[in-house]
Amino acid sequence: MPRCHDILYFSKMMTGVQTWAKRFTGFGKTPKGALVLTLVVLMTVVFYFSLPKPLFRTPTSFVVVDEAGALLGASIAEDGQWRFPIADTISEKFIECIIAFEDKRFYFHPGIDPLALLRAGWQNTTGRRVVSGGSTISMQVIRMSRNKPRTVWQKCIEAFLAFRLEVSYSKTAILRMYCANAPFGSNVVGLDAASWRYFGRASQQLSWAEAAMLAVLPNAPSLIHPGRNRQLLLAKRNALLDKLSAQGTLDSATAALAKLEPLPDKPRPLPRLAPHLLDRFRKEYRQLGTGTTRLETSLKANLQQQIADIIDRHHRSLSANGILNAAALVLNVETGNALAYVGNVHTPQNVEAESHVDMITALRSPGSTLKPLLYAAMLTDGLILPHTLIPDIPTQIGGYTPQNYDLGYDGALPASRALSRSLNIPAVKMLQQYKYQRFQPFLRQAGIGTLNRPADFYGLSMILGGCEVTMWQLAGTYASMARTLNHYRRHDGGYSPADYHAPSYQKNTHRPPGDGRDRASLIDHASLYFTFQAMNEVMRPGEEALWEQFTSSKKIAWKTGTSFGFRDGWAIGLTPGHVVCVWVGNADGEGRPGLTGIETAAPILFEIFGLLPHQGWFEVPLDRMVQTAVCRESGHLAGQDCPKPDTIYIPAPGHRSSVCPYHQLVHTNKGGTRRVTADCAAPGDMITTSWFVLPPAMEFYYKSRHANYRELPPFASDCAAHTEDLVMEMIYPKNDARIYIPLEIDGQRGQVIFSAAHRSKGSKIYWHLDETFVGETETFHQLALDVPAGIHRITLVDNTGARISHRFEILTK
């Protein structure tokens, strides 16, 4: 009972005692009255403090159950006993059985049953041995809590404390204490532990035969030992069933059928559906402050089992390639609660697999899974539009040289397409524009709190997985994003800070509701919608590749990731209802060929989504969008030189983005085959056309993938080219690059491959290293040179006199 209630009870009791003492001792004015009053007070104090609080101090097992109360797993208590925490409910069948067997007047006596004591005394005297103890259930609770030798004196103490127990606790509470602490054979203590160990089910699901067997066990728990006294145990059980039938609790047919049920052969293993969550609960128990070692989770046992089976099935094929670990997490978007928590494959027999490691909380490189966050952040800040062209060319920033997974280049492509294809170079270019110094605190605010080093430590590699995250935080961040968009109507277009919160594995986790009064958000609704749309356009793996042909296919926004060295394969996806995160790899960080997100994690992701109910797609937040003219070819805001712009919806902040820089007016002759100027052609002989012109390096790769790209025509022979035109561009190395050249097999240092692009076909480029001519190229402009360590300058001059010069440094280590 609550402590405040005890104090009130004690105060009232003392007041009553004093009133009684004063009435019968002349108000304590005489020596005799004072003595009686003192004795009464002392006896009252002894009576009150005779019962320890708490009554039981024995350690209990850590128990994890799903949202419906189904057991997911349990660990043995510190003293080696299977002892579950006190349950809130008790099996009605067991209550009927235990009262009939142990204490038929339980609900009527004050903790001591005089009739039972007289009967026990008579039986023990006539039988000249201990035949019956005469203990009530309340007395047995006291005996179990004290664990003292069975003597007459101890019996008297138990009787006194049983009466004290009945004063403070209800009959139901006493039954709960009995059920939680009664011995049931071997190292099994308590009804719930016994029910699972002997019958593999919760105590509320016991049959009459099973409840009767467990009711007779605490009286002689050694009877359950396999092969020992089983006939005696059977006889005791059946006798109790006959007793229940005789008193009308069971009808004769039910009792007869119950007696046909066999006894259990041996204890069963407990369920192991969520071993990693059980271990996590043991570690986080004190900080959770639950006050009990029983955890009611938000998990769904059936879903947990199905996903564990999927993980195990894929693990059998992945392990053939030396990929030994995998994990999956499913979150409910609205609540952020975990519905499934498979921290790893469960192969304890294989020590090398390290399957005990909970990969949901482990720090791993996220690969490309942070790219959608950067895309959304840039949309929110108006730095790009959904389809703004992003450069995709060989890039070197300082000593950092990112590469696309396919080692190819598109020259330029829309930001949405760069995200759906998960290209690395466009992502680095975008982060270079957004600034990694801003992106790190943005990620922390979004829910990824593991980036606790200075931003310079991560640099631009942050967007390609050059940092560490956990599945738990990554999935929670995606769920917060989806939740914000789901609440678009709830908050009348506003935002609630409460929508961004960490996930939880506890049932009924209380979070204060948001009021939606904030008009600003980490990511605005429209940017979230366009981000999820881009993620929905990713080509699915395997048989899912043709998903777009089926109108009934689920729309899923998803992203894969692969860490450097093929150490981590990721797949994370979301719908308005759920977030699913899958990781595949090795717990020890060993990389394996083919360990990519698309090949290993994505198939698991889509199998899991196949188990979840379909909840449609996100509502379009039109109130957070504006209709604007956008250049069809560049994806930028349309400028005055953009022909035939498209009027489309863009996020409201997009009006701050830049106007198309790639369209320019070009003067050509009437045939459009040569460029001309006013110096060499009459106005009537010129045609002015809006031309889509990319910088030379972007153009070099872009035109190979876009057959409709029109290159600028050369100037007419009698017209001088504009010197400000960018006709030539260095692709590698960039200005101020720092280059390390590894040693070849023969121990000699390799060559530097210089690369450039020229706008005019057939143009020659003359190469000079440190003012020394080293060669010329035509059409395909690449040159391999032996360059010693140190600072150098490469200079390029074409046959028209155009010139570019870059400084670079060759490092020794």
C-alpha cells in the first residue's frame, strides 16, 4: 500500500488506541492507567512495524511482453531462479484451485484459520507425525517471505504476522504475492514462471488440469521432478479435480476430461522472440524508472516472429558469402513505437557470428541513407528546386575525391533523380553548397545525436557515410519526418515541435501532444512531400523491379545505403503508417564483396512491408506550395531566356532559389551552323536563339547521355570568338588539389592522369607542366605524366589561344 496511506492508517489507529486507553484508565492520570497506556502504545507500534516493507526482497527475472501481454522473453533472476515480477492479474482457474486445495475459508478468516489449526493438531497428534500444517495462504506468504525453519515458535510468529498482513493488504493482493513467490519445483518460483516453464503458455490460458497440477505443487514442489513421484503428483491433481467437481466449481464431465490430460515431462524453454530487446531492457532498466523488471512493450509478437523468420531465411543465403549478421526494426509512424525489434540473427551456437550484438543500437556507417535529409533541407532553405540540375563530373575537393558507385558520370542530372539513383558526386556537390557545418547540427536536431565530434572531423564525407549512426535513431528520424507530413491537416498547416521525437519500445509511452502553433519547422511540409516522392521513384530490386506496372502496388519511399569497403548494407523505407529499417553486415565490421544495400537489405525491406497493412500515400500539402514557371531543362526558376517553361508546384521557399544560369541568347547565321557577331554579320543575316549551354566539363559527360543536347556551333571563320566564353575546363585535377599517388607493384610511384574538356570538336590542347611543354591532345583530352612530389602548375592552351592554369600538390604520404 502507498506510504501516505500507511501513515494515515497508523495515525488513526493510534488515535483510537489513545481514546480507548484514556476511557478505561482514567485518561492516563493514574500510574496504572499510564502503564496500561504505555503498553498499549508499545504493542501498537510493534504490531505496525512488525511487517517489513517490501515484504519480498528477492530478485526477479527481467520479463519482456508484447502489447497484448504475450511473453517475448525472460532472463533468469540474479539468484538463479525463474521468478517473474508480481502480475497485475491472476488466473481465475488457479485461484479456484489453490483456495480449494490450501485454504477453503481464505475469504472469511483474518489470516488465521482456527478450525484448520485444530484439525492439523488433531491429525498430527493421532498420526504421530506431521500430517497437516494448518497454515492459511496468508501464513504461507509470511513463511515464504521470512524463509525460517519450521518450528512451533516460528508458526506462532507466522500466525501473528499473517493477521498483520490481512490488516494492510486486500485478499487479492495477498493472492498475488502468493502466486508470485510460491515454489513450483527445481528453480521455478511463482505461477507465471511455472506456467511458461511447464506448459509453454501464460497462466491465464491454463486448462483446469494444468491449474490443478500447479496448485498442488507448492505443497510438495519436488514432485514435478521428471521421473520422481509422478503417480503421486497425478493422484494429488486428480483428487483436487474431484474436489472441485464435488463443490460445484466443475461439472463431472469437465472434471473427467481434465483428469485425462497428461502431466508435463520436463520444463520447457521460454520464448526467445526478442533477445536483444531483453538485453537492452536489462541495461536501461534503471534509467527507465519503471520500478518493475517486467517490461510491457509496444511490439506485436506475431509480427516479431514473422520478421525474425524472414531475417533467418535471408541469413542462410547471406552467410554463404560470409555475411553473418542482419537486423530489422519496424516503427509506427504516429506514435514512434516499435512494432518489431529484431536486433540480430539469433545463432548463439555460432560464437564467431557475434549474434548477441544488438545492431539496432550499434554505431555503424549510414552509407547514403542521410541523402534524403540533405535534399529536404535544401528544399526547405530554397537552395534548390525538386528537379534542379546538379553537376555530376569528376570532382576533387582538397584531398577528397568522391566516386559514384558505377564509376560513371552524367555531367548533370535533376536533384530528385540524383537522390533516387543515390549518386555520390551530386550529393557531395549539394553538401558543399549547403555547408557541412550547417548539416551536422541539422542532423542532431532531426534526431541523430551520434555525430558528437566537430563538423570538420566529418567534412563532406558525412553525406556518403563518413560518420556513425544507429538504426534506432535513423528510423526515428524518418518516422518524425513522416509524422510531420501526416499532421499537415491536424495543425492547419502549422508545425509542432512534438512531432520530432525519439522512438520508444515501451507500451503506452506518454508524450505531450503538440498544438501546432509554430509556423516554422526543421523541414517544411512541401519539402517532405517532394523528398518522399523522389524516394518512391527508386527502382526496386529483383522481382519488385516492375512494381510500377501494377496499380495495386504499395507506394513506399525508400533509400538504400552501402558503407565504404562494403561493410554495411542498409535499406530504410516509409509510408504514412510505418517505417522499416534493415541493416545487413558483420558485427565485427568485416567487409564482403556484394554487401550492398540494394542486394542484401532491400529484398528484406520489401518482404517486411508485405506484412504491413497498406495505408495509401501522403496528402499533397498544396497550401505549402506555389505555382511557378520552372525551366524545363535545368529545373531552375525560369529566366527570361528560358523557352517554354513549365508551370509547376514547388515548395514555397523555392521562390528564393536561383534563376536558370544555363540558358543564354546565341546569335547564329540563318542556317544555325555558325555563331556570328555584329562585327561579322548584318542584323538581317543573324538569328537569335535561346540556347541551353552547360559548362564544358558538365557538357562533356552530359551530351553522351542526352542525344538531344545541342552543342554550341563554332564561330564563323571571319568572326572572332568571345574571349569571355568558357570553351575549355580542367576536369582533373582541380585548382589547389592535393594528390597522393600510390606505389605500383614494382615499387615505383604511378602517373597522374590529367583530364580536360573542350567545347569545340577537333580542337587541340597544348599541355605545359611548370612552364615546360609536355604534350598535346586532340578530341579526347587526357594525358598521363610522371610528376615528382611538391607543388606544381599545369597550364593548358588551345589552338585559339584560350588558356587555363591550375595549381596542385603531389603528396609523399
